[in-house]
Amino acid sequence: MKTSSVLSIEEAGSIARRISEAATGVVRGADEAIRLLTAALLCGGHVLLEDLPGTGKTTLVKAIAKATACDCKRIQCTPDLMPADLTGFEMLAQQPDGSRVMTFRQGPVFTNLLLADEINRMAPRSQAGLLECMAEYQVTCGGKDYALPAPFFVIATQNPIELQGTFPLPEAQLDRFFMRLRMGKPSRADELAVLTERTVTDPLDAVQAVTSPEELLAAQETVRTVRASEAVLDYILDLAEASRVHPKIRYGLSTRAVLALRRAAQGYALLEARDHLLPDDVKAVFPAVCAHRLQASGSFTGDSEAADRLAAELLGSVPVKKS
């Protein structure tokens, strides 16, 4: 059940840093991705991890689940996966008196943290089934609504180079992802640390819970209290307007994207235990929040490299006004 208590900025910031540090100790060389993922958790947002196989995406999700003490379930997405395999289904159940009644059997989405591995291998019909869960935090079956546990996050992974047998995520589904992140390439020193640490044991086994789902919910309420000055809000709106008139962009940022940008910046500021936003917070989260929501004119949906270039162009072309 969702708690109504609100933590102080310092308490929520401490929780965020503990989560980030726990994950950083397991996945080397992805510090900024981990910070952004932590900010997304503080905002209650879903995340799309897009990177090559073997970069630590699944390990990172497992580390986050252990650090937050959240229930975690994993689904391996395949073309034959049906919506009921995700959400659950109704079935006849025999009662002690011999009668039979329809009961709802919950699917794997009834968890705190759902890992959807290789989400773009899932057929559109099943992608649509997951969309309701991400957008409404509920499952509808047999004319009844079943609320998902709180907190509830979807962290999905996809391989950006292997496209055979995949189903690109439609714009509506991409827009439901709060952030799209890449793990990045570890340095030589980081890879040496991985080789050294995993000789006998796995660092993931040593991860302990540093917070609880209830504290995470309270921290999400605290994020909303981080203040944004008029100058920062103007900067966010300038970025959105620039995306809508950019000659290389087919569709600019929506109002939902603008709201997500402000919320993500609030989460990023909370990592520093700061109660107000800076333009640098907006800049730090802008590519992760907005790049996957931009589509270059003449490109196909899901051209992430073109979208990243557009996000960089927007950041470089929109100045920060002096307050």
C-alpha cells in the first residue's frame, strides 16, 4: 500500500545515493547510466535499456531490485508470447463444495520491478497488453480492473543492432518509457576491476537492501517538492518549442515529454540532496528523457543514433536565459 509520508530532501537524497552506490559496486563503468536510472526510480518512471549484449543490463536491474528490496520478475520476450502470459488470465477454479467459479490468475506484471528482456522481440499484440500496465498501472481482464503493486516499474532491454525477427516499438509505447539509457563502454581500469572481482565470487551476491519499497514510495513524493524557478521552466519550454520548429524533426516534444523532463530533472537534483532545479539538471537528463521521443525527418522509428544527434543539436542551440 502506498505510504502517505514524505521524507525530507536530505533523507530522500540519502536513499537515492545508497541505491546508486550499491549498483555502481556491481556494474562497473556505467556510473552516469546508474545515476539516471536511480533518478527514474525516484520519479516512478519506466526505463528502456538499449545496448549490446553482455554490457550488464540484466545485472544492473537485479542489483537495483536487491538494493531496493523490491519484488522482481523477468520475462523473456519472444514472438509467440501472448498478452495473457504477461498480465494473467481468468480460469475455472473448483471450490470446496464442488462448484466452479471464474478466478483471475495473476501474470508476472504483478510485481514491483518487471524486467522485460528484449522487448522488441515481442509481437505488437503483447506490446499493447504491456502498454496498459505501464500507462494505467492496472490490468483489465474479464471486465474487471486489477491494480498493480506499488511501486511498479518496467525496465525493458533491447539490442539495437540485431533487427531480424523484431517488432520496433511504436511511438505510443516509446513515449511511455520515461527514459532510454545506454550502459556505455567501460574503461580498461573498469574491465580490469570486473576481471579481478569476479574471480571467485559475484559482487551481485553481496548486494544488500539499502532501502525498502515503502521508503522508495515516500521518496517519490519528496521528488515533487523540488522547486523549479521560472527561469528553469522557461528553459524547458524553450527546448520543447525548439524541437517543434526544428527543420530536421518530424514530431516535436509533447506536453507529456515536457512534464517528464521537469520530473526527471527533479529526480536528478534530489541525487544531490538539492531542493531546487538548476539548468544543468535539465541538461543532464534531456538526452535520456527526450531523444527517444524525437524522430528525424526521413528516418525510421527507432533510429536512436539520429535521435541522439537531434537531442545534442537542441541542447547546443537553446541558450539558458539569465534570471
